[in-house]
Amino acid sequence: MFRKPELDEAGPREGGAGLTAATGPEARRFPRVGVELPVRIKHGLVRSTVMLKDLTPHGARIEGLEKQRIGEPIMLMLPGLKPKLAFVAWSEPLTSGLEFDHPLHEDVFATLVSDFAVGHYRRVALGRSPILPVDGAAEIDPVLTNAKRGLRDAA
């Protein structure tokens, strides 16, 4: 079966899955963006639905698939895109990290983040502050400020 040569049972090597051997798993090329998105995958002859949990331009983390072998190919069906080839970079029971064969284009990544990111990731993607300050909130989120003003006036 086709496997990515730079990955083996010991884990990702230099340059694989956004990790570097010198600094370990905490050093990444890009920060992970949290998402909650059911996606279809094809692994060998088996098709299933998994939950996409994080995304970077270079890879993703999925949940809902039994532990996989490092280097195994998986076709990931992201919304609005052709099937995306990825390889298992690491795997634990029901969670796997995938490295894309080719990184996502920055515009494609930005669109996926703006459409499917959770919490503050979506706010940042839309150009809003992830933290609302007490003073000056009207400049950042007028809807929230008007709601606060209505609650204050009602009290």
C-alpha cells in the first residue's frame, strides 16, 4: 500500500506534519485552528464520517476513526474542495493527526476558517477582536454593546 516515506512508526520526522525534530510537537509552522465539522473520509475501500477538530494549512486532526498506521493515506473531503490527500502523521485511539500531501492555499484555508472555525478563531478570521474590552466595546461589536445597553437600561 502507498505510504508517505518520511513517516514511520516512530512518528513524524524533520519537516513532517508541521513538527520539527529539534523542538518537538509544541513548535508548529502554523497554529491550529479549532473547528467542529463532520467530514467524509476514504481510507482504503472504507468510507466513513469523522469530526474535523483542528485545521492548519498543512494538516488536520480528526476524531472518530480507529487508531491508524503512521504514513497511511486518507482522502479527506473538505466542503467545496476536491478530495484532499493526507497521510497519518500520528494516531491514538479514535484521534489522528493528518498531514496534507500539498498544503491548502492560503485563501482556501482562510475561507474554511471563516466558515467553520469555533469560538474566537471565527472572530479573528472575520477581523474582530477575540476579547471584548469593557471600554470601547461599541467599536468592536455594536450588537453586543446595544444588548448590554438594553439590559442596563431595563435594570
